[in-house]
Amino acid sequence: MEKQTTKDDYARVKDDLQVLRDDIASLTKAFADSQKASANNLKDEISREAQSVFENLRKRGDAALTRATEAGSHTVESVEHKIEERPFLSIILMFLAGVIVGKMLDR
């Protein structure tokens, strides 16, 4: 009878260990799945944040380009106006600038 009780106890311990192994396996799988989901969520969040930063930089770059284009256009118009006001002086200044650049390039 005691042998039967020992065998029953052994079988129960064996069954309990198998249940424990199964529980540990499912817990490990659940933890791995949770970590995978967290990693995917973090990846998605980083991707959204990078997209937002890129969009912000693009908008700021477009605004800076627009301001530079407007300033350049204004400067060109101003120079054109000055040349129209004093064409002879403009020709003399351009001639002198050419002479100076020519002398600098001769060296």
C-alpha cells in the first residue's frame, strides 16, 4: 500500500512539474510577445516622431527658401532701379570692377 502511495505521490509530483513547465513556457511566451509588442509600439512611435520632425524641418526650410527668394528678388529689383537711375555711373563701376578682378587674376 505504501508503494502505491509513493507511486501516486510520484505521479502527482510528475504531473505538477509538467503543469509547472507548461505554465513557465506560456509565461515565457507571453513575456516575449509583450516585449515584441512593446518594441513594435516603440518603433511606431519613433517613426511618427521622426516623420513629425522631418515635416517640421521641411516647413521651416520652405519658409526660409521663400524669404531668401523674396530678399533676392527685392535686391535684384533694387539694383535694376539703381542702374536705370544712373546708367553711365553703373557702366563705369562695372568697368572698374572688371579691371580690379583682372588685375587680381593676373597675379
